Amino acid sequence: MIKRLARCIREYKWPALLSPLCMVGEVTMEVLIPLVMAELYDYGVVLQDMNVVIVKSIQLVLCALASLCFGVASAVFASKAGTGFARNLRHDMFYRVQKFSFSNIDKFSTASIVTRLTSDVANLQMTFQMMIRMAIRCPMMLVLAMISALRISPQLTGVYLAVIPILAVALICLVPRVFSIFDKGFKLMDKMNNAVQENIHGIRVVKSYVREEKEIEKFTDVSGELARNFSKAEKILALNNPIMQGCVYICMLTISFLGAKMVVASGNNPLNGLTTGELSSMFTYTTQILSGLMMFSMVFVMMTMSRTPLRRCYEILTEEPDLVSPENAVTTVPDGSIDFENVSFRYSATAQHRALKEVDLHIPAGATVGILGSTGSSKSTLVQLIPRLYDVSEGTLKVGGIDVRKYDLEVLRDNVAMVLQKNVLFSGSIKENLRWGNPNATDEELIHACKLACAHDFIMAFPEGYDHHIEQGGTNVSGGQKQRLCIARALLKKPQILILDDSTSAVDTATDAMIRKAFREEIPGTTKLIIAQRIASVQESDIIVLMENGQIAAVGNHESLMQTSPIYQEIYYSQQKGGLE
């Protein structure tokens, strides 16, 4: 996992290398300062030698300035490397998500993907910055401070060696206990984000049903559970600090007692043994060694917390898309003919229920096909297989006489324009939304497509016309206007196949008829599939497909179905005469 995520450093490898190098310089200077201080006191102050005092004072200033410069440089490089790493990681994860099929996205859930791209990456960024600084500083500080302490007094250095195992045992006992707690915490974060996303997305429904208190209660429950979970982990980790502080004070007291005896025994003579200056240096090294251990424990805690985000980001980066273009893929769609040959479909390999069952259907190029059926009859599922949003589970689906699995995905989807049941507009001008269909479309082409979709008149009614700003999700236009803009956007692709998935349900019947008339006259060569609830929307179609329970119940034109299909007759009379007959 670490090797895979390390690739995200890329162009920031030099800051990532320079930061620990600067940290080595900072630690070296910090370890030298107590030695210089001891010499200043013992050979300058005690012996009253001003030359030594001046020289050692200058050395102290230089060491302090060097330590400061190295520390600032290390922090700057670490910050640059950390933010760059997070940027590249988010880019790679988002790029991967764009390649996912619907089934891949369903596997993770939208809320979980958002959490991984935000909170999880932020955690990894902090851990990475701490790793390239503190993970170098801690062992360097321990080693150099220990060597310096041994150089002064091997006897007193034994105190550190006695305390270090105590701290190691404490870490070994505490850290494993929080692994499972943090793992559960990040899953709760997914759950909380899902609650927020669901609430904001459906805020109009929440307010119309006056369910704000219920939503607040739901959010409070999950956020409270998240808080309790992390509080439990923090309580366990908080034990590390008093253990560490206790070890520091034990070392201080022991060194003070033993060191004082050694200073008295030596007569404070540098030649006979331990001096006062060296004893004060030992106090400083005590702080450096044990603070180094404390920082090491913090790094260990951060690594513990980041283990779960590391795994979750790795899952996104290594998830293989279910739908990919084959080798030597077909890059030309000959025509808009569609052939379903004994097609069955399941939404997952483990699903027992088949959404589509043994569908056989031939649609010639340029035909207009109406698809009717009750709710849940798999009308949308049928058409979603054509641009290969999902792959068939059994059988073969051909477009232009070629199996859709042999096409290059981008080529296939460029030749199949689909207006989904749930219309989506993005924040930006009407022009920007329309050019999703064709980024190079001219203003004349935009206007022509909007006229075909009966959208031109209401667009021109806006003061800014085609530059009118659309809010996120298209909240400042009506449902019918949104549908017509989505149809115009699809027409700009100039596709071989046009699929309208109940995309005129919000427009009046007169406008619906005008759109269908424009399709017949302006794009006769395009195969048109129209899913509708109203028979009037598909009555003039060349072929009408009646779906029921994932199967084709009947196929024909309006006249033949009126004679042969009782279900079609029932729908027709219920809509035309109010169901009185």
C-alpha cells in the first residue's frame, strides 16, 4: 500500500528529500548546544577566562541560528511536499473514480468516496508531513543525544537505558487497542457524511414534510456515536503522556542525585570526573532523549490513525473498473441499429433476481421506438445496457451489428446520447451546460438544438438569454425547462442513437408533440428510443415495446397492439377515457 501511495509524491520528491536532510542539520545543532554550554560554564565561567566565554558564546549563537534556519527550511519543504502529495493523491483518486462503472461506485457508495477524497487524504497529508520530519528527528535525536551523554558520563547514561524499555512496553500495550476503534470511526464518518448528503440533497422534501427535527435527531445520533468512538480512542492514547512525563521526572531525579554525588566527588574538576556544566548538559540530554521518545510515540499514534485512511485510499486507487475498452477496440459505429439477443441482466453477480430476462429485440437504424411498462418493469435498465453503462449478464447486445463489448467505450458513448430519468444540470451558464454535448458547438448549433427541444423561446425570455446562469442542480429552472435543456444537450452530440428515458414527463402534451415532430423531421436517420408513461408520447412510433417484470410482453405498432395486446388496450383506454370502460 505504501509503495503505491508513494507514487503520488512525483514532482515533489526533492522537497520530500530535503526536509529530512534539513531536519538532520537542526537536530545536530540542538545536540551540540548543550556541549558548548558545558564548556562555556566549566572552562569560561568557572575558570574566569573571558576569551573562552566570548568564543563559546559566538558558537552558541551560530548553532542557534543554524538550528533555526534548518528548522524553518525543513518545515517549508515538508509543507510543500505534504500539500503536493495530497494534491496528487486526490487527483489520482478522482481520476480513478471517473473510470468507475456504476457498479464500482455502488460498491463504495457516494458518501464514502467523498470522505476518502477529503478527510482521509487530509489525515494522510498530516501523517506524511510528520513522517518526513519527526520520523527522522526522533531517531536522530535519540542516537546523537545518547552518544553525547555517553561521552560525558557512561554511568548516568544507564538511567536512560533503564527507562526506554518501560516506554516501549507502554506503547506496545496501548497502540494495538486503538486500531479497531479508529477503523470503526472512519466507517462512522462515512455514515455521518451520508446523512448530511442525503439531507441537503432532499432538503425540499424535508421542509415540505416538516421533518427537520427528525433529521437533526438522526444526525445527532451518528455524530454522537462518532464522538464517543474517537473519545474512547483518545482516552487510551492519553495514558501515553503521563507515562512519558513520569519517566522524565524519574530520570531527572535519578540523574540529579547520582550526578550531584559525582560532581562533589570530583571536586567540580573537569580532569577528575563530572562537572557542574556537564551535569546541566545531562539534564538537557534527558529532556531531548525523552522528548524524542515522546515525539516518536506521537508519530506512532499518527501512523495508527492513518492506517485506516491509507487502506481506504488504496482501495480506490487499486479498484479495477468493471467496464473497460478491449484491446484493438472498434472505433467506428456503422449505424444505429440495435439487437438484443437473448439478453439477461443482474445488477450484481450474487443477485438472485434477474432485472432483465431473455430479451430478444431487433431495432433497425433510424427507427423510432416507444417503450412502455409499469414502474419496476426494467425499462431504464434495458436502455442503460446500450451505451454500456452496465454489461449484459447473459446473451449479446449489438449496436450497428457489433457486440457493444468490442467497441471503444468513449466511441460507443459518443454515438449514444442519453437523457436520463433524473435530469442533471451543472452550475454555470446555459451555454456551458449545452456544450457538455459538444464542446465545439457554435452559437447557431446551440440555437438549432434548443429549437428542436422547444427550449429556445423560454431561454430568450431570460434577460441574459443563453448566458443565463444555472444554479447547481438546475434549481432556478422548472422541471420541464430542465428536461428540454437536457434534450438539447443530447442533440448537440449528433448521435447515432438517442435515448429519452421518460424525459418529457414534465412538459405539457402540446410541447411533447412538437418535440416528437421535430425529431421526425430533423433527425430521421437517428435511432430514437422513447421511454414514456403516456401512450400519446409513443403512439406514432415505428415500434412499441411493452415491458412487464423484466420481460418483453408485446412488440408492434399502435394498431397491431390495439388488436393483440390486452395490457396495451387497458393502458390506452385508461389514459384516453379516464378508465371508465
